[in-house]
Amino acid sequence: MVCKPEKILAQDQKNDVAINAGVGGSAIYLLIGFYDVSATTTGINISYSPAYSLTADYGLTNQFSIGPAMGYQIVTITYNNYDNLLIRKSIVQNISRLNIGIRLLYHFFTNSRIDIYTGGRPGFSHWSNTNNSGDPSFVGSTSPFNLPSIQWLLGIRAYLIDNLGLHLEGALGTPYFIEGGITLRFRSTKSVK
């Protein structure tokens, strides 16, 4: 008699946890990129980070997971030779966005190494803005504020070994439209039969 090995689902066996760390592109990334082409001729320099992301997905069942999500991105704008009646200097402005949300995912295809999933990510983005102008009327001076956010995503994880893999996600909404990175999987002893 030949015994076949038991099939192991890629991620969402109940109680498993998958942690994703990645980088991606956002609408900010695209808009600033287009603006940067013309801005450099006017004495404005712009630099920006990718959209950094950290998420954790906990398997409620073999098909559904839930977990926290965090994203961060910063844009730095340097105004060379900023000039008003009182001040003439270079001003550095930092605009950052911290997005906090919760992911609700449905895993519709899994096998021993592949996990394909879709779902939503409601949350909010905290925007902050700092600069070294010393000028309260500087156009870039705004108070921090929060905005609600929503994201729909489709993703795939491919495990290279049992607890380590790569992931790629495409999305509509905040904080990124494409993101990829590494995945660490933690198996629950409750999920082993």
C-alpha cells in the first residue's frame, strides 16, 4: 500500500499567519514623477520614496484571513532660492503619508506553494507636512490631517520553501497600485492534522 503525502495549503489553513514586507508604487509616485520633469527647470527639486508596506494576515478559515496593514511614503521638495520680501533661501519641505488599515482577504486558489487572493483594505491615511521656511505664510505650510482610505487588491504569494516566499499585489486605491516583496509564513500547530 502506497501512502500519498497530505496536501498542504499555501496560506490560509486556519490559524496560520503570513507577514508581508514590501515596496511599491503609488499614485503620488506617478504624479510627482510627471511634475518633477518640469519642476527641475524652475528651481524646484523633488525626491520621493517608494510606498513601503507591512501587513499580517491571520487565517480565520482555510479561505478567509484578516489582519493589520501599514504603509508609509515620504516626498521631499526643495525650493531653491525661495524668495519673499523677508526671506531668500532654500526651503526643504517633507510631506509624509502613514496609512493604517485592516485587510479582509478571500483566498480562492491555494496549493503547496501558491496562494492567490483578493480582498479589501479599509483604513485611513495620516498626512503630515513639515518645512524649514520659518515663514508662516509659506504655501506649503499645512496642519496634519487624516483622510479615509479604501483599497481593493488582487495578490499572489509563491513560497520558495515552507516558511519563506515572495508576493506581488495589484490594487485600486490607497496606499499603492502595485507592491511586491517577501512573505514569512508561521504555521499553527492547530492547522497540522
